Amino acid sequence: MGAKAEALAAQIEGKARDAVTTLQKLGDGDWKKVTAAEKWTVGATAHHLAGGLEAVAGIVSGIVTGAPPRGGFTRAVLDQMNAQHAREHADCARAETLALFQKGAAAASAVVRGLSDDQLAKSGTVFTDAPPMTAEQLIMLGLVSHIDEHMGSIRKTVGV
């Protein structure tokens, strides 16, 4: 583990803690509101974010271990997967989503915390229609900024 990985893991944990605190305060009406940015319910947006934490951590692990890229995984495919997920989880339960968020955040921060500076600098293909990115870039985009983006949308939607 490197100091950079520890700082990234701590950042993920802090953002996840703040997100869970915000989500716990929402009422049933808030949970069903539709976000302007994603056009998903707040619940589906939170569930998407919660479920994505472990998935992104898995892709980070694949980059650092040199796993072959997922063939045909494009940004459009991800958009389709996300839209399907939002439809399927539009009425998801808050307690289940919060538990998933905490589990995903713990798993993601553990993966990140275990990386060396050399591993953070390793590059790999995430999307077949985009340039390769380093593990650190994916952590910043797919974990840190992803939490900021979706929680910002949720906060704006519910006015907190």
C-alpha cells in the first residue's frame, strides 16, 4: 500500500459516509422524486451508485492484475446497462440500498487501500471505444467523482 492509495481510500470512505448520512435523512417522498440530471428516481440513482462501487473496484483490480479487457464493453453499452438498472430499481428499498452502499464502499476502499503507487499507475482498457486509463484515473472517475456527481444530483433534487 502506498500513501496515495491510502489517501484515495480515505476519500472514498468519507464521501460514502456523507452519502449514507444524506440518504438516511430522506423521506419516502424524496426517495421517489426524479432527478433532473439522470431522470431516475432518487432511490434508483442511489442504488446505481451503491452497486457501482464494487463493480468499479473489480475493474480497477483487473487493470492492476493485467486482466484482459471485457470485449465489446463500450460507453454506450454502459449507458444501456445503467438505464436498465434504473428501470429495474426505480422503487428499490432504502434499507437495502443503504446496506449495498456500505458494503460497496467498504469493498472499494479495501481494494484501493491495497494498491501500491506502481499499481495505481498501471494502465488498461476499460471501454473499447475510449483510450486506456490508469487505475488511479478510474478510481477518480468511477469512484470519487461518481459519488460526487450522483450525490450532487440527489441533493439538488431533494433540496439538501
